[in-house]
Amino acid sequence: MSDYLNLSEKELREYVKANPQDEEAFQHFLSIMISKPGRVVVSTDEQLEAELKKRLVS
């Protein structure tokens, strides 16, 4: 069992940023982020703008 499994979400995010070579930790972090209901991940400013507009209209 790896140490990153015992970290809080915030600590894990910082760990992944500081250790980009740790693919297992990144995949664990990604699985946590994907599993959160209502969480939207955007990669570009255009995606962010589109998501905000969609939510403002609803």
C-alpha cells in the first residue's frame, strides 16, 4: 500500500504536482476527481466559459 492512499485530497493534489512521475498516485487522484458528483473538469478557457454559460442558463 502506498503512502499517497492515506493523504487527504488536498495533500494528494500537492503530492501529484510535486511528483509527476508517480503514475499510480496520479491515477488514484484522477479516480477521486472523476467519482465526485457534479464535478466538471475543463482544460481550456473556452470549455470553462461554455460550462459557465450552460449553468447560468439552467
